[in-house]
Amino acid sequence: HSGLMRGVRHCRPLFQKSHKMSDPLPVGATIGILGGGQLGRMLSVAASRLGLKTCIFEPSAECPASHVADRHIQAGYDDAAALARFADACDVITYEFENIPTAALDTLEALRPIHPNRRALATSQDRLTEKTFLAELGLTTAPFANVESAPDLTHAIDAIGTPAILKTRRMGYDGKGQARIMAPSDADAALQSMAGSAAILEGFVDFTKEVSVIAARNPQGEVACYDPGENVHKDGILRTTVVPATLTASQQMDAVLLAAKILNALDYVGVMGVELFVTPKGLIVNEVAPRVHNSGHWTQNGCVIDQFEQHVRAVAGWPLGDGSRHSNVTMQNLIGDDMDAVPAAAKTPAAIHLYGKADVKAGRKMGHINRITGPAQS
């Protein structure tokens, strides 16, 4: 079942001396990337293989992406002049994280196309907006309710029950901005931990496993999905992704079709990560990420065209690559002191991907290791 939903269509010739915004970018064009973390770093490496340049916009110095990108504009997202310089240096703009200030996007969108589009970004930036969008598509999510006050939380708990989890609607990641409510008596402490932020209460889902689908769509409407990977989290942080996931053929097809439905509904351009819970009653959408995704790092060594090249192809208007998997892979994140295991791993047949971060911190993603565990079965 590798490479499902490729739907390949032919695009215009790639290598043109001049191009309109609707044409594929020519070799030598520049992709702007908002954010300079490890995802921006790996996008820059992928772009360079295709003869494309990258320009990073990132407030921090010595960020992972700055080590490999062609240019790094170091400025804050409130610096309109720097944003204009960034846009002028790029042919198209993408991003490696969701929490980009709206005002900065307003400035940039007036100057250059941004992929994925603003609707996709706005949908994913707010958990309530995201859950509502998914439900309106006819997809199943955890039960949810908006929480902006203590009475809201009381009503939400009455409707959803406990255990449940209270999450900030915006800005949360890797388990941050979340509080478990095991019983109604936990409600006050959970609400206080939100520090006044608007929140959403989600009911617990009784799932057997979590999987994710990495899916891509280009401006021509071509869609390509990678095989689902099976994820294991600890303390809210992804630890491993194993491919293939232990799914039935029907579950695998449902997961891929579901991801494609989301992409098409958003008129999406780029790579998206779709996290799913597998339950006895079917697949439940946990969340979507409008960018390349940690659970897709296995594609770097399991496929000819990895998720980073696929994203570059999509935002550049190129034909999407073949997402077929040639190998089974286990991806292990290197978090904090996991870096101590790198010397031993270097003596094994493992692909090591380090992010160039100088300081090792608890809970910080420092790199990942991909181990081939066998050939993919056709």
C-alpha cells in the first residue's frame, strides 16, 4: 500500500528563464522560510538539492537553519522594514511553525505569496477553530467545548465528563499549555494554569494507538500521501515513529483519504501532518499541523522523496515526488540527554540527523536517528 493517493498530474516545464507567480519556480529562485529551527534547517537542505535557495527570517542568532540557508535575516516579527527586506529577497514564502503574528503575515502577504495559505494557518493556530473545521468536514474528533471562564468550564465538564484535558486554544506545543482534569475537583487548578488564556476542553479518547499521515498538495491540486506512521509520546513529546504502522488495509486507506480531504478543503499547498487516534469505532483526528512534521522524519531514509523535498516541490509549484516507501523505518527523537547515545549510534547502521543546537536542555529536540528495519513489502 505504499505511495497511496499520488494522483500525479503533469505540470509546466520547470526550468524557465522567467516566470509568473503561477508558474513553477525556476532553479536559482529563493524560498523564504519563517522560522529558523530544525524544520527550517532540513527544508533548506532539501531546497539546495533542487538548486533552489533559501532565506530564513528568525529573530534568534545562530539558529539551526542559519547554518545551512543561503541567507538569514535576523529581526523581530514586529520589524516591518526587515519583513519587507525578507519578502524582497524571496520568490515565495513558507513557514516552519504556526504561531506567526498576524500583523507580520499581513505585511508579507501583500508582497509575496505565502504557502500554505492563511486559512490553513488560522485554522491550525486555534484549537477551537481547528476542531470546528474538522467536525464541519464530517470528520470525528474528541468531544470539545470552548472555555473562557469558570462557568464555561463547569458547563463543559457537565457535557463532556471527566477525565478530560484543558488546553490553551493557541500557542501550545509538545504538551505545553495543557492540564488534565481527572475529576471535577481539578477544574479550578486547571483553569488557573491557563493564566487567563482562552481554552478548550477535550474529552479523553480511548485509543489503541496514535498514527500520523504526512500528506502534500501542490497548486495544481496534485496530492501525495506517505504511509501512516505509528507514534509513541512521552510527557507530551514524540519519542518514536515506526513505519509501517500496525493498521489494517482499510484503516490505512481511511487515514490517507481523510488527510487528502483536509488538504482539498483548505485548498492547501505544502506538506501537512495529520495526527490520528485509532479506536475500535474508527479514526479520530487529534490535530493537524500545516508544515513538515516531526513524525515524518522517517521519510528521509525510507523514501526517495522525503517530506522536506515534497514541501519544497509543493510551494515551488513543481510536480510532487513519488511518496512510495522503499524501507521500514524506526525514527527515534534525540531529546536532551539522549545526545549521550550518539557516539554509540554512530557505530551502528543508523542515519543520524543532528540539528546543530549548541545547548543540550531537558525536553529539547536535539536531533533524530532513523534505523532501517527491513524492506517495504509491496
